[in-house]
Amino acid sequence: MKKTKPCYLTELDVARLEKHAAAPGADAKLQDMLDDVLERAVIVESRDIPANIVTMNSQATLIDETSGEQMTWTVVYPPNADFALGRLNVFSPVGLALLGAKRGERIRFTPPSGTEKVLKLEKILFQPEAADDFTL
């Protein structure tokens, strides 16, 4: 089994993620995906999360170092997801890989196409906690 880096999550994000995973009609896989993340998560108070960590509703720029392609995504809860608008469902492979990642890290995930991708977390453009917004 490959060693996974810890990811940092706020208590509020964890509570909301659990609510979405347990929602009526939610895919049972969501709970499994969340359990995997929680196994390696370091859960902290919203006020204690470093500003260089991706939290829910954070907007981040990633770079595919192979192709040089840049993308900017905001990690959102399932009801707000809209890939075309750059709003990434947290329960997608890349959403879960990005959540809790630190600026400068490389995130690995396997998209539906099946070929593992590696993206570098170049910068965090917005993080609610750093902006003192603890309600997002």
C-alpha cells in the first residue's frame, strides 16, 4: 500500500462532508471515499487551519507538469458542483485528492479515464478560513 500524506481538514468541513455522504439518496460509495480521507486526516479547528491548505470552497490553481496545462478549481459540496464552471465536486477523485492538500504538493488521483494523473498545487487563490469566513 502506498504511503499517503496526511491531509488537514477543519471540523466544520468534516461535519458537512459526513452530512452529504449520509444524505438520503447519496451514493453509498461516498461514505467509503470519505472514510479513506478521514483515515489520513488531521482534523483541526477552523481557526487553526494554515492558509496554505485547501479547504472546502477554496479556489486553487494546479499545473499538469507534463503538459504545462494550468487549471483553476474551487472545491465544493455536491449540490454546487459544476465542472464547466471550475466548481469541483469534493467527492470526485481529484476533489478528494485536493482537499487538505498543501500548496506546493503534488496530488495524485485516478480520473474515470483510469490513467493516474499528477498535478502540482501551484497556488491557493482563496481559502475561506484565511479570509475569516467560517460559514462557507
